[in-house]
Amino acid sequence: MGKRILYINQEITPFVPESELSTIGTMALHNLQDAGFEIRTFMPKWGTINERRGQLHEVIRLSGMNLIIDETDHPLIIKVASIPQSRIQVYFIDNEDYFQKRKTTVDEAGEEYEDNGERAIFFARGVLETVKKLRWTPDIIHCQGWMSAVIPLYVKTAYRDEPQFANAKVVTSLFSEQPKGELDAHFKKSLEFKDANSELLADRKEPFDFLELGKLAIDFSDGIVQTSNNVNKELVDYAKAKGSNLLAPINLDNMSEEYTKFYNTILEG
């Protein structure tokens, strides 16, 4: 049986318009499936996604959980759809406050949402709790986009004793596309869950911004993928200084072989 990859994407075409993130996200899924990997993939159910056109439907048996963030209950809704042609299933994390009727990183006026940090926390916990419900054990957890940046921390702390995640290796892809603003002042407090506590962020630069969030993802990842030469140099240098397993920009035509080789290096390490 092929290795199991939990692929956590910020964006996947055709559910959202084409971008560097969504194009690579979709290409990776097709390449990994063709290479024989068993895949489960998640993304946020952005308010811009047309549910009727994308044929999304709610998975009742997975929905209904409440996630408590900063002492507030937030209902978790899980939807599913398939990518046309490949029939790869995509699970969508949805919530009325964080995703419905709202765009991705910025609002209609082009301003970054003030609660983007909380949205990322809800997404991360929603994905990991749903994978537990699926009773599916990944070998590799591959995170793409700032929306998945707190997942490495959670996997290695709050969820490290869960049998499904105890032996999983975490890979983070770095992209040139990155929010510019600062995270909400309550972000560190909101992040707290089980063994993931604010002390782990005590030495982080203030104010905590998306560059620091990228560094946090690197700290708790077993491998880093640099998707292009336009990735923030500070993040790449940080990964190198940490001694991370780093996959330099590749020819996307060779994605299947390069990713397979990289995953094997991580799993053997």
C-alpha cells in the first residue's frame, strides 16, 4: 500500500481562481495520486466558493462539533466535493463566523481580516479533529499556505499523543504570496490548546506577524518546500539556519519524482 499523505491546502482550483497557491495545490494532488500515494485533502470553505457549481455537500457524520477558541464556541461544519476529472475528494472546513460570506485573506476593500489568525487556528483544529473522526493515519502531513501554518505546532504538541499523528512527519511549503499585516493581539492566547501553550511563543518577536507565523511553522516541521525563487528570503534563510530538510524550487514537470524522493528522505530521517 502506498504511503498516506494528508494534504492541507489553503486554495485548490477549480474551487477558487487560479493563483500560485491554488495551481500548485491542485498539481500536487494529481501528481501524488498518480505516484500511488493515498491522499486526503482539506481546504477552507471560503465564502467565494459556489457550492452548487462545485457540488459541495455537508457530511453530517463529521459535522456538529464545537471548537472553543478564546473561550468562545465555534460550530464546525464539514463539506465535501470532488475535483472534476481526477475525482479526488476535497474536504472543506466551514463555519459561519470565519468563512461563510467572507473572502480569503482580504475583504472587499482589500484589507486583511483582523481575525485571520483565529481563522487559521479554527481551520487547523478543524482539520485535525476531522482526520481523527475519519480514523485515518497519515505518514506525511503537508501544509500549504499561511492558513495551515499553525498545524505543525499542533501536530507536534497538542496532538502528539494521538495515535494517528504520533509518527506523522510534517512538511511545510513556503510561497511568495504572504499577508503583510500583524496578527490579532489575542492570537497567542487563542492558539492555546492542550500542550500548545503561549509559552511556546514567548520568545517570538512582537508584534507577531505572518513572517513570524512562517518561522513558527518551520520550527515544528520535518521538511520545508521552497516553491519558487520569490519566497521571502528571510524565511528561506531561517529554514537553512535551522538545518531543515529543504527542497529547493523544482521544475514542476518533475513534481511527482521530486516530491516522492523528498517524502522518502523525510520518512527515513
